[in-house]
Amino acid sequence: MIGITNIYPYLPHYRLKVESINKAWNRSPGKGERAIANFDEDVITMSVNTLSSVKKSWDDINFLIHATTSSPFIEESSSDLISYVLGINNNSINLNINQSLTSGTTALHVGFNLLKQYKKGLIITADRRDIQSGDEHEKVFGEGACAIEIGTENVLAKLEAFSSISDFGYDTWKLQDDVSVKKSDDKFANEVKLENLAAVGRELLVKSNLQPSDIEWIVVDDSQPKLAKTIGNRLGFTPEQQFKTSLSNEVGYLGVSSGFFYLNKLLLKAKNGERIMLLQSGSGADGYIFSVTENVESFKSENGLLTQISSKKVIENYNEALVRRGLQNTVELKPYATKTYLRRERENNLRLRAQKCKECGFIHFPERPNCHHCQSREKMEWQWLERSGTIVTFTHDHVFPGSIEPKTMVVIDLDGGGRIFTQMTDHSPEQVKIGNRVTLSFRKFHEGGDFPNYYWKATPALKGGDLI
Ligand SMILES: [Zn+2]
């Protein structure tokens, strides 16, 4: 049996109210919120953070496919970088599928085919799509990432059928030097989308030899629920079979990840034995039929989507949101950095691995040649650091250039040993107290050397959506 074995979503901490966007442009209020990335988040960091809190090393993974339309790199492999940070064996096959909103569903198809030869893979989808400030689609676009683990054992959603329609040139596009995504007229784009989604749905029914009555749920990824309803009706699904969710109101349209977020939400409700038709539009459309297995019950108890949706901070001020997203000109900090340094320090800075003294067990971070504690000159061993800890001390820097709140520098004692000095992020100054719990999150540190430099920052720890 092959299929999806787990889904791990990641949403940024901040939300912008549609009302705040409309107010800035003198439009009628509107409703809903959209998830927006902080200034130190891009598709690399969000992709890493889907999985970094689950476990530190994903060394049993045979392949990783990264799917996005908004990689910070035109040349440089995002999947190889993510694979390294996640501790995946360097024999794994890493692929990048970019440039289309169906990249994620296409990546899943490629992944399922790789499972004929390999046991376990990851598809990680992420998007951080900037749109021109003032464009009416600004109120639709949201940001986030999703990791889909696939394999041959412990399957949660078994693959029954896949179908794809190829098309181009009718919806969004972005040229090499563009900052923002451009979009065609909605009416025109939606007509083509509707045709493609309905065509892929019909093809799936033929391929699988199933009737709509044999399938319990249809879920259509789209920023416009009306379109999903029309497709459901056109394919012959009853209104009860059409999965409705408030996701687009809660977080916005999440680009390549959107279909998987809908699927995740549906799997929190679906029962063993039920069939699901999933349709995603992009360059054409992709469609899947899955059947849900008994493993859905443990998925329901462990999945983090609802916590991700509810753990948030709403930004009321539109301008703050632009600054936070790095879309307003602020002072840009470019400390000295080189690729050589980035590569040499990669075990410490990207994987957050420390050196443990073989004699006395003291954990050193960053690495050093001999033990600071017992002075042993024995060779030390590498150890993964925990991604959670307690604040030992901190300082708020009010003159740090470019930041919204004061830049907070913290010293953290990590659970399981090791002490690190880093910045806080996704926080307000009053959340920082000695003894408070924090979780480490992979973030962009600065743009020194003309490339994104990544490191681990501290965020206030959450339990069940509340600060602890
Ligand atoms: Zn020692």
C-alpha cells in the first residue's frame, strides 16, 4: 500500500485582518484574517519549521521534494539546504519543483512513483507570495508551509487514483526581477480554472471507475469557495459531500500548500474507509482520490493544525504588517558573511549540533577543541541540541536598526544541556522574562554576503495555543 503517512502544517504567528487592509485603501471592511510571515521568515525557514519541532533528525527519509513558487533562490537548491538542516542522510534524493501552484500536487505524484523504489519520502510545500500593496488580491493571499510524509507503511490516506490536466497562461505570473505576483482578471481566470478542475475531476472518476456516490468527500483548493461549490455541483456531488471549511477566512489562500491544508483539515473529520477527492488548481489542475485508513484516529490526536491556526497574534495596523513583511523600506542590515563561513559553521548554525565531552559529558556550543569544563583533550562527539529551553538572561536593544519592537537578545539554557545566545522573534517585550520557556525556530538571520544567512531564534513557548 502506498499513500500519505502524516501531514505537518506550519503557519506563521502573525495575522493581518482583511478589515485593516481594506481600511488602508478606503474599501468596505470585509471579514477574515490572513496568515503573514514575519520579516525573518521565507519558504526555507517555514519549510524547516514544519518538521523541526517533531524530531531533530529525519535520517530515515529517502527523498525530499521541495515545492514552491517563491524560493529565495533562482540558483541554489532549496531542497538540499532543507534536507541538511533536517538531518536527512546525504544519500537522499532531493528535488525542487517550482513555478506552478500545482507544484505540490505534482511533487506528490513524483513522490508516489519514487515509492516503487524507496520506502519513505517527504514533500514539503511552502509559499510566501508578495503581491503589490493595494492590489485587491492582497486580502486573499496567506502564507504557510506543509510537510507531507509519504511511504509504504502506516498509511493514513491510501492513494487510489491520480489525474492531471496541463495548461498555462491564464492566472498568476511573476517575472525574474518582479517583487510581486501579478494576476489576470478574476472572471477570465476563474472560467479556465473551472474547466480544468471539472475536467480533472471527471477524468478521476473514469480512471478509478467510481461514481460520486462512492466518494464521501470532495475538497477543492481555492481562494473562492463559490468556485469550489460550482465544481462540486458540476461533477455530481451533493452539498453534504462538499467539504466546507473556514480556512480561507482564517489564514487566506496558501499557494502551493493550500490543497494540503484543506486535506489536513478534512482528515481531522474523516472516518476510516471514507474516500476523498482532492482537486488543486495551478498550471492546469491535479486531482487525487485517497481512501482513509484506521490510522486516521492517531492522526487526529497528534496533528497540530488547529493549534497552528489558533496560536496567533493579530496585527491591527496595516503599515506594521508591511514593515514586518519587509515590504517597507527600512534599514537593511548586512553584516560581514561569506559562503566559506556559512559552510564551515553549518553543523552548529544550521543543524544546531553541539560538541559533547567524552570525559565529563559537558555540552559545548559552538564547538571548541578541548573541554571547557574538565580540560580534557579527548575528541568530542557531535550531539543534536534540543529545540526548547529556558531564558537565563536577556537584553532589549532599542537602537538596533530596522526592527519593529526592540531587538531582544537572549541566553537560553536548552533542555538536555547546552547554552545558546540568540535573538527572540514573534514576541513582544513583555513576554520576555528570566525563567520563561522558549521554543527554537529556524529563521533568516541577516542578508550579509548577499545571501540569506539562517540561524535558530527563540520564540515564546506555547502550550495548547497559550503562552507558558
Ligand atoms: Zn569535559
